[in-house]
Amino acid sequence: AWVKVAQAEDMLLALQDRFSLDPNKPTPVDVATGARDTALAYFNASGMDAKNQALAAYVLANAYTALGSKTDALRWARQAATLDPGSRAYQALVTQLSGNQ
């Protein structure tokens, strides 16, 4: 695989930072698609611990949100919250997406 598990957290956080927080300036589709594909590769990489898998799932949830796929976004947000139940951000995203169904 082309992903380096040792750099997973830094790479995933960098991807997360690319999402727009401004509702008037949505994340470009190519950015969201690239983040989705990269996060999925990290999620599936052998040797990933649960915390980094959760972070990858969170990035996936945000990517699918940016791409307009709420069902996939909620599925990945729930996966993140399951893998790292102590994360308030993951739980908050599940709550947010559940309210927007």
C-alpha cells in the first residue's frame, strides 16, 4: 500500500483541515473526493490502530458530507464514534448528521 501507517494521524489531520467550515464556501468536489479516497486507503491499511481508523472514518464522514451523501456520511460518522467512543467530535457529528436526515 502507498500509505504510511506511521504518518496516518498527521496525514488524516491535514486532510481534515482541507474541509471548508464556511457554509457559503463549500469544499470543492475534487478536494472532498481526494480526501475520501485517501482516508479510505488509511482506514483499510494493515497495522492501523483503532484511534487512527476512527480518525480516517471521521474524515470519510466529512468527505461524504461535502459530496452530499448524508447516508454514507452518517455511516462513517457512526463507525468513527464506535472505534473511538471517547471522542466528542465524532459523537457530535453523528448527532448532527442524524438530525439532518
